[in-house]
Amino acid sequence: MKNQVHHSHSTFIVLAMIMLFVSSSVIVLAGDDSVAIDKVRLDFNAAFNAGNTQAISELIDDNGIWLPPGQPSVAGKDNIVADYANYFVKVRSKFELKPSNIQLCDAWAFMSGEFTRADTPKAGGTVQQVSGHYLFVLKKQSDGKWKIARDIWSDSMQPQGNP
């Protein structure tokens, strides 16, 4: 009986160690995904500020959909990138998607937070201060990279100097 209790105790310890190892591996993987997802946010900020449509294109899922406030949705990476190209011809922006909470669900991730943007018309005119909230829905690609599948945001504009 003593041997059986000792054997059961040893089995329990081994199982507990395996579970701890598996749990910590999952946490590490989730952490790695969170870092990779936040890098998408940082890369998007840099690409937007540089007016770099090629860099933005690399961050968008082929079947991405953008849902801009008060406008029709834009479907497909090529159409989204074309909208950015048209925008960057007219406006120079200082943009920041602020760090936010990331929630993971298998091959999908959700990131939401606040953003700020200062738009300067290239033809001259008043700088517009824009702020709002965003929601990125990201999809893990077959190569393991995360790309933006949906971008949903709200915003409010104020001319610079106005309350």
C-alpha cells in the first residue's frame, strides 16, 4: 500500500510538472502573439506617418474591410491601399494608434484603443486635429504573421486653435 501511495504521489507530481510546462508554453506563445500584434500597431503608425502605402499594404489581410465613420465600407486590400494613396496625395498626417488591450481568440485577435491624428492639407489650409477610438480585428496568416482584417473607428475633428 505504501508503494502504491508513493507511486500515485510521484505520478501526480509528474503530471503537475507537465501541466505547468504546457501552461507556461501557452502563456509564452500568447505573449509572443501579443508582441507581434502590437508590432502591427507600431508598424501601422510608422507607415501612416511616412505616407508609405507599400508598408501599409503589408499589414493588411487580402480580404480586409475598413469601416470608416459616416462612409461606405472599403473591401479588399487593393481598395484600402488605393484609398490611402489618394489620402496621402492630399494630406500629411502625424498619427498615433495608442497602445491598448489585446484579446486573443485562436487565429483572431482584437485590439482597441484611442488614436490621435493631426492632418495638414498639402495645398495649405487649417490643420485638423482628429481623435477617436479604433478597433483592429487581426487575423493570423498561414505563415504565422498577424495582419489587419478589419479596421473600425470613430473620430471627431477640430480645427487647430478651436476649443
